[in-house]
Amino acid sequence: MKSFFLSLIKIFVLIILATDVASAQTTVYDVKKYGAKGDGKNLDTKAIEKAIDAAAQAGGGTVYFPAGDYLSVTIDLKNNIALYIDQGATIIAATPGEGVQYDIPEKADNDLYQDYGHSHFNNSLIVGVNLHDISIAGPGRIWGKGLIMREGTNGNNPPGLGNKTLALKLCRNVILKDFTIAHGGWFGFLLTAVDNATIDNIKMDTNRDGIDLVSSKNVRISNCSINSPVDDAIVLKSDFALNYPRELENVTITNCQVSGYKEGTFLDGTYVKWSNGSPTGRIKLGTESNGGFKNIAISNCVFDNSRGLALETVDGAALEDITINNITMRDVGNAPIFIRLGARMRAPKDFRYSTLRRVMISNVIAYGITGAQGAIISGIPGHDIEDVTLNNIKFYFNGGGTKEQAGREVPALIDSYPDPNRWGITPAYAFFIRNVKDINLNNIEVSYLKEDLRPAFILDNVTGADFQHVRAQKAEGASTIILNQVKDFNLFNSNQLPNIKFSEADKKQL
């Protein structure tokens, strides 16, 4: 009797295991079983969509791409769907032509206050709108071969073009993990109002923006390597694409590397520098800045052969509560730190002005910084940047500045596009600080490789500045610090200069 019951139990266990295995098999949908050729010649879009539809009808599952080259135009994601791109598998964006077209751009919710590419989502290789619980994963690759870098201002290129690798709008519970993008088009990722998302271990070697995260909440970006020589690598924005301003908040960026090497040479391991001006390849907040940036932490990131870190609000957004920690940079093509409050006001009439406050940047080392620009921290008259703290920073500039450059007047650029290159050569080789209230610099060391006749620091229209443990290389006959219209300035524990307190200082040289 005992052996009979044991036999029954074994039978039941085998039945349960067999049921589980059968169930597991039905949750994976191999695109080749739905007609995909994977030969890089035949268009596989219909087969891929059949696999997605089958998974969606079953309540969800994994659409599997085994090794092969899958030529496709627009792929529409659905709820509870995972795309898994296996090692040796590549999804290739087809080149538009006769019978090969991407989805037509949808009517935009609003296209007045941001570029065409930010306003439309359907004209992409992979699209998801109003979805939940979706993922793309696996060690394979997406090649945006047929994607274009931009479309005309009013979308006046021929219909059927694609310009983004992945576009998601109003989605939640998203995972993007482990795959590689080559030549991603205007955007590798355009993620607008995408909440509770994880982006991990992504590699991109692309021709424009890498990751654009817009008006989203609760997002984690980690362990990503983005090479984007002609545009930004990782950029956070808050625009009017939803037809209303929505904040970008609760975002972390950690353990990432960004660079500006010649496209393609990051993935092939040759890391070729290019000579077409200053490569971009940076981490940036802005330029589109309507909804706001709040509660953002950036840590443990490497910048290589790129522009510097940029924090910009110029279209009416509040940029506040930002911490940046443990950053290292080499071969920086413009200002290593650029913090800008402006009034471009690409926004509805009488929209609020921007605010920028409560920013802390700590533990930054940058070597080989352009001799043309120091760090720039600049508000505009009547709208100061507030409450900025810089701790433990070492900057090594290329130098070479002249006495004439030290006297240069920097234009206000109130409504200008906020790129550091528009500032031109800064009259301070290390820090140019203007229209700021309450700024603290602690344990700051700046130097140059070639003699520089400009002062290290210029403060212009600043109220409340505390400098402690500041050390700056200085050429004979040059000043260390110049104060213009400065109130409540304190300098202490800086062995090159005596402890000084000024309630007011104008045209003071130290």
C-alpha cells in the first residue's frame, strides 16, 4: 500500500512538472516559428508582429529572436510583452524604399515648443504608446541602419521614414537591459512619460542622441556605455510633447560611461578621435525644460573625449534638488560644469520663468579640459541661480589664455540656446560665476598645463559666496579671484590668500 501511494505521488509530480514545462514553452514565441527568415534580406516585420500578437492574446510572454539578422520597419509593442534578442541576433532597421515604409508620424499632441523629433513617436523602429509591463532584453543587437538623423522642421521629408530606434510614450513598468544599439538615428531611446523604468547595461554607439528621458518618473539608468559624438549621450528633459508640462523626477544615473569618439569606433574597440570640432557625448539636463527636474542623483560616471556636465533650465522649469557625485572626465571639449538658468522661453505666452536651486556637485576630477572655457555657472539679471555647493573638485585645464581674453565681456545671452560654446572664451580660466545667490566652494583645486594669464575665478553679480580650501595656479601678474558687484563674500583656509570677508566688493582683485 505504501509503495502504491508513493507511485501515485510520483505520477502527480510528473504531471505537474509536465504542465509547467508546457506552460513555459507557450510563453516563449520564437519569431522564426511565425515566419521570420532572419536572413537580413527579407522583411520580417509581419512575422515579428504575429509573434507579438500571439503572446498578447495569451496574456503576455516573451517574443524570442534567435541568432540571425531580422530586417524590419515599425514594430508595435503591446502590454505584458518582452522582446528577447539572443546572442548573435540583430534587429535591423530597414532602409525605406518601394514597399518599405515606417509608420507615418501621428498627429502630435503639441508640436509648438519642441523639435519635430520629440513630438512624434510612431515613425520609429520599435514603438510603444500607453502600455504597461514591457521589456526589451538580451545580449543581441539593434542596428538602426535605415534610420535618418533628423526630419524637416515640419516633417517635410517624404513619408515612411524612421528616425528613432525605440520610442515609448505614456508607458509604465519598463525594463531595457543588456542589448546593444548601433547607429540609432535621431534618438536611440526617446522615452516620454515613461514611469517606473529600469535601463541597465545598455551599449550604444550612435549618430545622435543616445538616451532621451523626458517628463518621466521613478527611473533608474545604470551600467550604460553611450558613445554619441554629434549629440548628447544621456539627456534628461521635460517638454510640451504631451500638450502639458510634466515633471521629470526621482531619477538616478549611476555607473555609466559617456564618450564622443567617431561613430562605430566604440563598438569595434578602436576609439578613434575625430577632428570635426568638439564632440558632444555628455550627460545633460535640458535643453527642453518646461515641466521641471526634481530629485535627481547622478553618481560614479565617466566622461571620455566629450563635452562636460550640463544642467540647463531655460523654458520655465524648476530645476532643483540635484546631487552629482564621483565623476571623472578626460579630454573635455568645453566647460567641465555648465549650470545655466536662462529665458529662451520656448513655451506658451506668459509661462512662468525658470528657477534653479539646491544643487550639490562633489568629488569631480577632470583632466585635459579645453583652454577656452572654465566652468560656467550663470543665471540672468533678476533670476539668480540659488544654493549651489561644489565639493572636492580638481580641474586640470590646457591653459594658454591671454591678458586680452581676461578682459573679455561675456554677453548676457538671456534668450539664447544654452550651449557653453555660445559663451565663447571665458575671461576666467577655471570658474565664471554670474547672477548667483548662495554658492559654496569647498576643497577646490584648479591648474593649467600651459601658462594662462586669466584669473582662476570671476564672480559677477553674486550674493553670498563662501570659498574654503581653494587652491588655484596663478601666472605672474594675473589675479586669482576677481569680484564684480559681489555681496557677502567669504574666503578662508586657502593658503594662497589671507582670510577675507567682504560685505560688498566691486572690481576687487585678489
